[in-house]
Amino acid sequence: MDDMLKEFVVEALDLATNVEEHLLTLERNPGDMNTLNAVFRSFHTIKGGAGFMNLTAMVSACHLTENLFDALRTGQAPVTPVAIEAALEASGFVADQLTALNNGTPPEQLSTMPKSLEQILTDAIEGKANSAKKPAAKAKAAEPVKEQAAAAPAGEDGLDWEAYYRAVVPEGTLPEVAVAAEEQEAVKSSLSSPDVKQNAPAKEESIRIDAVKLDVLLEVAGESVQAANQAAVLLEKLSQFKFDGQAAPLMSALTETLTRASRYSTELQRATLATRMQPVGRLFQKFPRLIRELAKDLGKEVDLNISGAETEVDRVVVDSLYDPLVHMLRNALDHGIETAEERAGTNKPLKATISLKAWQEASSVMIEVTDDGKGMDANRLREKAIAKGLINPTDARTDDEAFQLVFLPGFSTKDVASSVSGRGVGMDVVKTAVERHRGAIRIASQLGTGTTFLIRLPIELSIVPTMLVRTAEASLALPMATVQRVVELPDTFESVGGQPVLRDLGRPLPVKSLGQILGYEKSSERVGIVIAAPNPYILAVDSVDGTADLVIKPLTCITTPGITGTARSAEGELVLVIGLSFLLDGCKIHDHERMTA
């Protein structure tokens, strides 16, 4: 795909996504002239670019939809569900064509506009307009060409090429024909003016950069920070020696230079990370139409409330969250939201509500999906999991543990599979995708009230604030997002049910050995770290070596329970990074995980 076509596809995809959002807004508020005009302009702009790229099917679809919205905004036709549905189908067709181009499909291999789409758009234009105004509407569509034909002579082949050119370029790009002659004279005189530079095009405030290039830049920036940190450690060790004579000023200059290099490398890394940050609204705006169509298929009435769309997170996270969120929203609609008949027998509104919310919390981004549906029955979840042989009868004793059963591969509460769910896939994919990016997901539910899924993800994927600890002579790193405080461990502990317990701020917390959980040899663990998990506990380690922002390298060739990646400390030592989800789940390693490790 050449650069011009690539640029058009990127810009047009943004417009197509916005069109869907506008159409759903228009469905709720048919009289919103600003939205009507916005949709008209979007299709007009896409049509112009598609015309230059010779994308005939896209031009045809945009042209018909443009005619429809010209009739809607001028009052020649009312905004009806049929008109909205026709426009949604057109925007879907355009988005599919753009996506195909973006995925490498050559323009000549794109599909033609379906006859059904042409028919529904034509019906929406003709069937919903007043019959007396139909000729006027058609005449209006032809007026610009007639005016242009009168102002500009046809070519030798009898075709008015200027009129065709104007029909495909974005509105406002070219001067009106009526004043073209006057403007040509003005341009001629302005070219000789010394102030001509003042009328030059404005500089572009942003440019598009290939994501792979940004990843490479971030990798280099991260390594430069690591190198600067290691140099600082070496310098600190050198400063323990006495330097006399000419060596003293050289040592001073070296210290100042390394300090400056360290500061600049850190600033470079932060600036590079900032280029990867994107608002989650780019992802959220895809879901209103999904909810609308799925709710219609299920015969349910649902409102989707979105908040926190401006919250920024790493681009890789935004790109990878689409499928997990789709599964969660489908699950909320199919499993959580009751039918209209069921809701009529409760005190709930007949129209259900699903909320999609994002916010920043310390160094994490929180994404919450909440529904006001029937809630989850912990006992039924346990019974289903036991019946399917997924757990033992003694497992998942608490409600919180029962809720987590929905993430087991093959688990489903549906007895019969449907087009929406019931095949035992989906929620395990959600957890896998979240944990792949060092995140965690939790469930809270109340029977008869509703369910909340809460995802916690690091804002920055490549750099993680950590606490460095040591156990059995191994260097490990814990994400600071889970660390509450550090406490000293006594020689002996209280025991509850055979589990060592230590009181912290008046509450008894279980004490767990990090070395024993990970399979290290027994060591003298005298330091405890209070872990901020749904069920708080204390993690016992040998010592705490401080804190550090580490550049994490994910494990790709092997899978080790509890370990999410590796990093290099400032001293150059290899550090194993403990997973956030693993810590939030209470450092539990299941038998099947030990077997695959």
C-alpha cells in the first residue's frame, strides 16, 4: 500500500468510527442538527478521498448515504429507524473496505457494493421523503454539477472533468465557481506581494509514525537508562577510592557527565513512552453499536454508559483489550441482563444499564464493566464446575473464589450453546489476555443486583516500578502496585488452621513464604511485605534491597508459575519479576501449572 493510500485509510477509519458513534447519538436524539451535519461531512470527506484513490464501491456507498443525509438535514425526509439502520449498514460496509485495505488487500480486489445496501439506502431516501419533494431532492443533488458546467467548458470528449473533480473532493477544498475568476485575479496579485509568506499553509502539528519504529525507539531508550544506571553504580564504587593529582578533576568531570547523561536518558525514555500513550476512548467508541445490535438480537433493552474515555494507557494495551472487552460485554448482556419479562417482576427499570468506566489509580489503569442484571450465584457456579470435573468438591469455598471459576477453560453456565455464548470459551481468553500484559482481573457480584468485572493494568508496559527483594539468594521484583508496607517478622507466629498468622494494624494476616511458593530452598525469611490483594496477606522474604523502575523483558520461551518476566538491576544482576495477577490471587500455584512449567 503506497503512502497516500495508507494515509487516506488511517484518516478514513477514524471518520468511519466517529460516524457510528454519531449515528447512535442521532438515534436517541433525531433532531440534533449538529450530528446530522457531522455525519454528512464525514461521508462527504471519505467519498472525496475514495474518489482520488479510485475506490468505486466506497464512493458509491458514500454518495448514496450523503444524499440520504442531505435529505435528512434539509427536512426533506424525517430521521427514522430505517434511515439510521441504512446509514449504519453503509458505515459498516465502508469500515470493512477500509479494514481490508489496512490489512493489505489490494484496491482492485475489494468487493463491490452489495445490491442490498444500495436498495436499503435508496428506500430510505425515496420511501421516507415526501413524494412531492422527491424531484426537488434529486434536482438539488444535480445543482452543483449544473452550476459548474455553466461556469467551466466541457473537455474535447464532451465530459465536464472539473465538475467530476469537484464531486469527489472534500467540501470546502475548492473555491466556489461563482467567485473563481475574481479569486484567480487576487491570487495573481498576491504572488507578487512581499507578504505572501503569511498566507502559506499552516505547519502540521502532528505526524504518523509506524508503531514498530516507536517500539524500537523505546527499546533503545530503555537500554540507555539501564546503561546509565549501571554506570552510576560503578561510579559510586569508584568514589570509594582516593584520587590525587590529575585524576581528581577527571573524576569530578566524569561524575558530572554521567549525572547529565543519566538525566537525559531518563527524559528520553519518558518522552518515548508518552508517544505510545493513547486514550481508551479510541477503544470504547467501538462498543455502543456492538451493544445496540447484540441487545436487539437478544430482545433486550440496554443502555451503555461510558465514562473515563480520556484515560490514557499504552497503545499495546489499547490494541489488545478489544477482544477481552467484547467477551465481557457479551457475557453481561447474555448472562447478566434479565429479559424484559424478568425485569418487570422486580423493582428495576425495564431498560437495563451496562457501564464501561476507566480511571487511573497510581501506576495502574482501572477498567470496570458493570451491569445491573441478575448477579452471579456462587453455589450454582461451584455445582457446574464440579459437575464438569473442573474442580474438586473442596475447592472454591468462598464466593470470591467461586466467581473466579468463570475464568476456567471450558466453563459455562449455559446448557445449550447459542450464537452469543455457551461454548465454554471467552472468559478464559479474557484472563489470559489481561495477564499477558501483567494485569489482573477480579469479579464482584451480588445476587439480584448485578456484577462488576474490574481489570487492573500497568499504564506503561515496558517500565514497571518495583520493590527489589531477595530470598534464597535469588533476586526478585514485586510490582509496587501491590505493596502496602514492609514489616519485621518475629521468630514465632500465631497459628490459625495450621497457617502462620501475623497481626498487622490489628488485623490477622496469613504469612506466606515467597521462596517456598516458588520452589526455592528454605532460607531465613525475616522481612514481611503486606500485599494489597482482595484478601490481604504478608509475603515473607529474606531482605528488601530497595525500589527500582525496571525495563521488563517478557518470558517467551518458557512458562514459569508466578514469574511474568525478567529485568536487569542497576548492578547488572538478573532479576525475576513476580506477576501482578499472581500476587493478587494470593500466590496460588495450581497443580496443572506446575506440570506445564
